[in-house]
Amino acid sequence: MAEPLLVLDGVVKRYDDHTAVHKIDLEIAAGEFIALMGPSGCGKTTTLRMIAGLEAPSEGEIRLRGRRMNDVAPWERDTPLVWQSLALFPFMSVLKNVEFGLKMRNIPAAERTKKAMPWLERVGIAKYRDRKVDQLSGGERQRVALARALVTEPEILLLDEPLSALDAHLVIRMQAELKQLQQQLGITFCYVTHSQSEAFAMADRVAIMAEGRLQQVGPPREVYRAPANRFVAEFVGANNLLSGKVKSIAQGIVMVETAAGIMRARENPLLALLPGDAVTVVVSADRAVVSDSTADGENSLAGTVIGEQFVGAFVTLHLDLGDGSTFRAQLQQHALEPLGQVRGKRLSLRWKPEHTVLLKDK
């Protein structure tokens, strides 16, 4: 197995008596697109700043291609950072902004321009080379920031919520362009975001953080479909969580007693569950089949629709189960139309045991 490009080995960051990052172990491969994801204050930006050299780890090591980086100055690292604010120089032209990193490396002016222009072409802003950046749109400024970071041809590019200031329609376009650019260049991208849609649309792997700790690292589909713990299940996707206790285990099926009824799940030998164990039942909102007839599946519930949330071609129904809990079911609008007016209507839900995820409660 090839040695990873970047290694975080037991990395800790403390500020006085507050620990922002707790013993993170993470390996990032060359050419990988990894997204650090989590709520505000989870430690993802602090982790990125330590990789960039803007913060020093309190404990542990950061290694780039096997070289210890803890004491290497930011400007001596091959880890440029694209900021959320972009941090461009408004008094400089587009070309001068892109050339800036090369100038700091004492590269002659003619060579700087020769290196910068292909990047302006690549990100589609060559025609603005002489324009001041404060005369550009948000998307155009974003491209300037990317070109400035990439012109030095780094092995790894760090990005701190770079799309957060853009309009929604432009975010989707920039996601596609960023991923395409990363694949073409083969550069490792380490991308910080709080947006699930951004991370899942672009990343090869996502690393979910909470309270300074890594909760789960894996491909987006794996994290979405098989959350490692309750936090990930609540943070990722539109999951329904029901508390229960294992009633029995037989023929590969786990029977779980919940306030909403008996739920069935495929047995996972890794959990080593026993009757009486407290568990959390996780059902993704898009797994439940909704109908206005009696549910006849192996897992079934009934609830009253108390709300509808439309997003494009999809709608999420919020159903009151009658025990104080709410269940979310996501379906396409064309599947909802045969049900007619659903608000206030009692509907049935069903799903397969293999679509039930169990988490063992501590």
C-alpha cells in the first residue's frame, strides 16, 4: 500500500484550558478529495489551519510525504489555503493577484506571467487579466483565488468553505468545476464545509467531526447509509431515530421493541447484540414507502401528516406517530400525487429490514 501524502498522527490543539481538537488520526492519499465536515465549532477549520501551518499542534505530528511539518513555517509549506473570504488584494489586477505567490518565491516577472496565464485560461478568467478584483462578480473572484493557489502547482490544496459566499445557482456550478479541476490536475484537495450537499457532491471521502473529535471517515455513500453513531445519524441526511431495546435475535433478524412498535433489522455480527441491549433504530427518510393503505411490510408504522417540505422534485412529509415522535418520509412529487391532499391525512409507512440500521447505545 502506497504511503499517504498527508498524515495527522494523534494531533491535539489546545487554547489555554480549551481543547479544540482531540487526538485526530487521519491519513489522506495523494490525489484524493477529502471533505472535513461538521457543525460550527467542531474543530474542522482549526484542523485545516494546523495543516496550513497557521496553528501549531499542541500534541502529535503532521507529516507531508513523511516529513514532519509541525515546525515548518506556512510560507515554506506546499499547502496553499483558499479562504472563505478569498483574501484577494483589491488594489491589484487579476493577473497580479495570481502572480503574487510566485513573486514571494522570487520568480522573475516574465516567468511569473508565463506561469500565471495558463491558469487564468484554465479557470476561464484570462479576459479579465488587467481588471481589478473589486470589479469582478463573486464567482469570478472565486476563480482568481483558485488560480492564485494553483499556480504554484502544490501537491495539496486546502479550502475553507470557499463557496459559502456565492449565490445558490453558482454554488452548484462551482462544485462541478472544482471536482473536474481536481480530477484533471490530480492534486489532493482538503475541503472544509458545513454543507452536506457540497461534501457529498465532490468528495471521495468525508470526515465527520464533532466537539473536536473525528466521528466517522469514509466514502459519502457509506457514511450516509451506515452512520457510525447517533451524532453522525442525526447530522447526515434525513434520518429517523427511534430508541428501543433488543427483544430477540433469530435467523439473522433482530427484533427491536420501540415506543412506535416492533422493528426488524438484519443482524450485524460486529455489534454483538444481546436481548435487552439498548439500541437506536435508524431509518433514512428515503427508505420508507408511503401509502394510504394498511402497511403490510416487515417494518410498518402509521402516522398523521403534519407538514410538507418541497425541494425541487422531492417532498419530505413529516408524520406524527402519536407517541410524541415525528417520522420523516422523502419521496418524489409524482409519487405523492396519487395520495391527493395529504396534510392531516393518516398514512402508512413500510420498509425492509435490510434498510434498518442499528446503533448500540452506550
